[in-house]
Amino acid sequence: MRLAEIWRYPVKSMAGERLAAAELRKDGIEGDRVVQAWDARNRILTARTQPGLLGHRATIGEDGEPRVDGLPWSGSTSCLSSSRRTVPSPPLGATPGAFAPTS
């Protein structure tokens, strides 16, 4: 078997990042799908209903924090614009393994 590429998607339904190497754990690749975008009605947004999410690139910064288009996700205070809609970041602890700032 040959593995051509390894990709990680830190934010569900956003473009991800190509990795040179990764450790495969029981729960997947570290940093993969650690946060999700939610709408004002507390529903998870996906590319299926909000295709504009795919226009944003999510990565994991050197500090271990998810970043969207180079900007920190920053817990519950960051926002992004997708398809002309402001989307708050998820409530902390909204999903198992969700990113939670340490400070």
C-alpha cells in the first residue's frame, strides 16, 4: 500500500492542510476536526448547506491553536464570514475533543 498524501481538517467543512507526517491514533490524526462553525440558532454548519465554508483554510498554528485563514480561532470570541453570514465559533465543549483555550 502507498500513501500519497496526508491531510488534516482542523475545522469541520473547511479546507484543510497537507501534512508531511502524522501519527495515526485510535481517535484519528491529532488536530483533525477539533472545532466546528455554529450558526446563531446553535446548529452546526456544514459545507453541504454553507458551501462558502470551503473557501476558508483551517490549519493548526505552532501554538496548537486552530487558525482560519491565518487568524486564531480564539475560543468563543472569533467570527468568520461565510456566504455573507456571520458565524460565531462553537461554544466551548460543544463537541468531544473541541478546542478549548488554555489561558
